[in-house]
Amino acid sequence: MKVLISVDIEGIAGFVSWKQCDAGSPQYRQSIDLMTGEANAAIAGAFDGGATEVVVVDSHGSQRNMSPLEIDQRVRLISGGNKPLSMMQGIDESFDAVFLVGYHAGAGFTGSLSHTYDGTPSVVRLNGMQAGEIMVNAAVAGYFGVPVALVTGDTAAMREAQSSLAGVEIAEVKEPISRYSSNNLSPTAAREKIRKAAASALAKIGGMEPFTLEPPIHFNLTFTNVGIADRVCLMPGTRREDPLTVSYESDDYITAYQGFLTMLVLADSAG
Ligand SMILES: [Zn+2]
């Protein structure tokens, strides 16, 4: 059984501030310990549950946060930026399950450190549904016929996961109080919970369905100012829905997803 584990950072127990997520911050060393600890718990649980091959994708920011020396030595680690499938790089039809570890609520939802990808859109809609990284990435896995079996993060992320992914296993490691405060499990308790949930997710994998969407696939991004929307409209094929909202459509999910990633790059460069 082959498992791909995408590891983000904002949904890890103990994270309440963007400063903890920033590679330039004095707290970053501790942040990587916390991230790697939960990643290793999910890996251990995957092997407990019968996985024979595990691939880990470092999915936060520069996407090269975790040290190859500190990650469980049984896995392959996909690390580094500019990957065509970004947080889901490595996924293909040969996998049996995907885990999303350290995930968080999407832009425009309440929840600890809520945002979608680089944080420039204030709301992302996918085929009309307000979407965060859980739904967007579950659909990448679904394109290849692979179900998301486990999602870990705060209560809000768990709610998002369960609303779109029937039967998904969850491990809730913190309760958000506001976007920048939460009531956290200890790292030890969070890791134990994730390890158990990972093993039980694989036991239930037979009953889980890949998350798929009916084409045409429609990404609709709302920004905080018209200058960003102007910039994003430089991408061929986009449509200005209103002063702050730009959309992109394709019959193919991966084409639509890569269009979405490109819109984010343009948005980020809007100044
Ligand atoms: Zn994220």
C-alpha cells in the first residue's frame, strides 16, 4: 500500500502566528521540530496501518522546511519549490491514499491561520463552493483516483474536511479561539492522536471515495483590491467577474489547478 503525505504547517499544534511559519523568524527552528514531529507521527501510523511505501511532500512556503536527516528514514521526501503539482507533487494513480497533515481552514473561513495557498485571495471558489487547501488538494488526488484518507489540523479544518470528504479520518490537534489564537494539544498528545488516526485511516481506505468534480472546473478568486485583480487578468483565458473577482475555467482539473497556481503568482507580484 502506497501513501502520499502532504505536510503543511499552519495546522500543526502550537502554531498561532505567521511569525512561527516564517523561515526568517527566530522561532523557526522550533517550528520545524513541531512540523517534523507531526509528519513523523503520520508516517509511523501509515506503516502501523500497513503502508509499504510512503512519500512525503513538504508543502509549506518554500516547500523545503523539513530536514532530510530528521524525517523518518523509511520515506522519500519531496522538497523544494516550483513543483507543477505544488503541495501534491508526486501523486499519481499508483497511490492508494493521501494524508493531509498540518492543514488549516481556507481563506474567508474562521479558523486558526485561515488562508488558501499564498494568502492573496480573500476567497477562493471551486465550482461555486468556497474552498480551502483541503478541497483544492483533495481534487488533485481525486483526479488520479486517490482518496484523501486522513486530514489533521484544527477544529475548523476538520469541519471543512468532513463536509467534502465522506468517511475521511481526522485528527484534531487544536481548537481555534480566533485566527491568531488557539487552544492546543501538547506536541506529544497531538503526535499520538495523529499516529493512531493514520493507522485507522488505512484500515478504512476500502470504503473511501476519491474527491472529484464535474467539469467544467471553475476557479473563482476574489482579491482585496482591484490592482491585484487587474494583474491576474493578464493571464490568457481569465475572466473578470466583478472588480475584485477573476475566474479561470478548464474541462481538465490539473489544467484548471495550474491556472489557479499561475493566478496566485501574478497576484503576489501585483505590488
Ligand atoms: Zn497552507
